[in-house]
Amino acid sequence: MLLPLAACGTGGAAGADDPELMTVLLDEAGEEASEWTGDAGDFGDHPHRPDGVEVDVAYPTFEGADGFAAGLAEQVDREVRDFRGASRDPVRLAIDWEVVAAGSGVLGVRLVRTEEDLHGQRRGYGTYWYDSETGHTAYATELLVDHDALVALDGIVREELTGAEDVDLEGLHPVMRTYDSMGFNSDGDLLVEFDDGHLSPIVVGHPPTSEPGRIVAVVPSEAAAPLLSDLGERARQASTAEEPVLAVDPPAAAAESVPPAPGVVAAGDPDLDCEDPEARCVALTYDDGPAEGTPALLDLLAEEEVPATFFLNGDPTLTRPGVLRRAYAEGHEIASHNDLHEHMTEYFDEDDLPGQIAAVSAMVRRQTGQDVELFRPPFGDTSGPVVEEIGRQGMAQVLWNLDSQDWTGLSPEEIADGVMADVGAGSVVLMHDTLAPTLAATPQIIDRLREEGYEFATVSQVVGDPEPGESYPPDGVTVPEYW
């Protein structure tokens, strides 16, 4: 299960004798494909640009496929931005490419990411697919017919990896960034590969180790076939074609809107309308995680079919990325609680704010693909510059209008009684999944709220489409005078 990076061979099918490696049709620029290359200076518009970080990235361009070049450029830009934001003391990021499919109106490119930071060097992988008929650049999960097919594939992969050394199946969930690198070998089998450390067990206080390296699951073609979309079947054919076709015709018309890719999960109950005057919506929010007790809380929320909103800090997110992926996969809203859990107006200069605010957003995007839209400053300590930077990074500030006071040492019963004493329609309840009494109080809170006719929603549903740079809820905690 622990495999080296594929050895590439321009113009041939690299790894043709190894069923656990994708075919490689081209890995360097030439007459059949050009190349765009960039360095740190090409990404000057990112909100956080730490000094001294080396960037050396590239992607291929093809005749007739300008839309694919734009899609790859967007993905590379995202990778650079998120490496800068999510890494501890980032040193270097390099992105190389391989063409893994060409034919049947499909082009496939595998991007290989090599990065170095405080925690060492690791590699990551992503495959992207261009449909010349529509001009659409697709994520790897769009090789599958729908989200149910991804769930089925997740079950197949889980079964194959059961018992594998250095693999923590608790971190395996059907989300887009877990399944962001899929392709085919020369036999037409579907390959699913995972970044270094993506499925490694939790190491308390440290990101999961990347030492196991690349993990791959091989799904035989007959098992994969029922799961593939039309694009996926054509990609399989293109991956095994004897004569690759690298030049394509421009699409006849602009690509129509496409549904979210399999593995993109919406938070909350889509049928719940909190703007309905008859609705009595409450948002349960949990700060400071993911923590040791968060999986047990997720078990409860799943059993009760209750969505919540989790405001995450940086170090816990790096330590327990699999818990983050699970929360996202199960329909909870994921938000930022800043990188470090410190008073933002006291602990940080204005020059520190871009990096502090960017960190958790980048971590979440790397693990799920989700763009974070909500930010809660630790302790509710905010200011004009803080909110301005939050808005500049595309997020709204979310405070609360019901403090459970769980952080004061209350018992579970006292926490539940306090919430019930002050709750009302539109309540945004402040709690912490790092605290055992809070975990014990949550079942009581859910039961008692249900008895009184309340419905559970995400923060975004309760406040109603929050706008970047604004603060919610309107009747939230007391904030500084500038407000």
C-alpha cells in the first residue's frame, strides 16, 4: 500500500506494468503541449504572503483548450494561497504535472505538489479533467456519476484499506479533497491516491505523520464501471488509448452551469427556512476544536440528526484533520475561530491579522474544498481592523446572542438550564466542544429544545446569508464603540 511516486516517461504509458500507478502520457513541454511556469511573484494578490517562501509551479496548456488552462491556473493559485496560509513556517512549494489522459474528448492532468515547512517535506496529488465538448474543467470526483457513487466508492476503498499499516480509517470520508486524485491504470482500473499523511493516525499536538507516503487503492474496472459518469467512462478510455490526442477543438458553446461536484456537502437542512415567521430556529455552535471529545459529539449529533456550526482553531485543525473532514461530510457548518486562540486586539498587530485570519480557512479548504465564510474572534474580541480583514478575506464575523457560560465551570445541568432560560427564535448559542460538561449537557439541550418546538439550524441559516465584512447576529454580544 505504500508506493513511490510514479516514474514518468514522456510519450509512453509509465507504470504500464504496475497496476498501482496511473498511466502517464506526457510529463514535459514539447510540440504537443506548452507549459506555464510561475514563482512567488506571480501570486501577489493573496491575503497572506509570508516572506522568503519559494514557489516553483507549472501546469500544461493545450491547443484548443484555453478553458482547461484557466481551470488549472485557478487550482494552482489556490494551492499556493493555501500552502502559504495553512503551513507552519512554510519554506517551499513546487508543483509539477503529468498528462494522464488524452482522447475521447477528454484531457487529464495530474498535479504533483511537493511542499516543505516546519514539519518537513510531503507530497500531495490532484487530478483534473477537461471535457472538450463543454469546456468544463472537472474535479476528480466528477469522474463519478453523483454523490451516492462517491459514498459507494468510499465504502469500497474503506474495505480495501482495512488492516493497512499506518492507515486511520476514521479519517476516510466521502469529501472532495479526500478524493481529489483519481485516475486509471493501463488496465482501465480506477486508482484512488491519497496525499502523504492524509490517512495517518492522529498524533496529539502534531500534524499526522507524512512518513507512510502515498497511499493508493485500486478499484477493478468492473467494480468501478457502475460508478462512473459519462466523463469518467471517456476518461477511462482516454487513459488507455494507444494513440493519445493532445490537441482538441474549442467547445462549440460555453459550458452550462454544472451541479456541485460529488463530495461537496451542503451544511444544514436544505428544507428548513429560518425566515419563515413560524420557524423557531436555534444554532448550536462549538468553539476551540476539533478536540478529543468531538467525535463523540458528532456521534450524538448524527443520531439526533442535528446540524451544528464548528468554529475551529489552527493547531487543533492540523492535529485532527480527519475529524474536520467527518464534521463536514456529515453536514455541519465549518467556520474559523482564528489560528491562535488569543485576544485579537491585544495579542496581534495589524500586520499579524492577514496570516492569523487566513490560516484556518486555508486548512479547511485543503481538507474539504470548502471556502470558509464565517469567522468568530476568540473571546469575541474584535475591532474595526479585525472586521475589515475578515471581510477582505471573504468572511462575515459571527458572535453570539446566547452564552451558555460553559467556560465558567458550570455542571452539565447548569449549562442546560442556562441555555433554556435565555433561548429564543434566532438564538446563536456559544459552547465549547473541548469541555466535558458541555458534551454531557448537549443531549439535554437538544431534548429540551425539541420539546419546546425549536428546530436546529446552522448559523448561516439563522442569520440569513451573512455578508462578508458584516457582523452577526444583530443583537449579539456587546462589541467595541466603533460599532
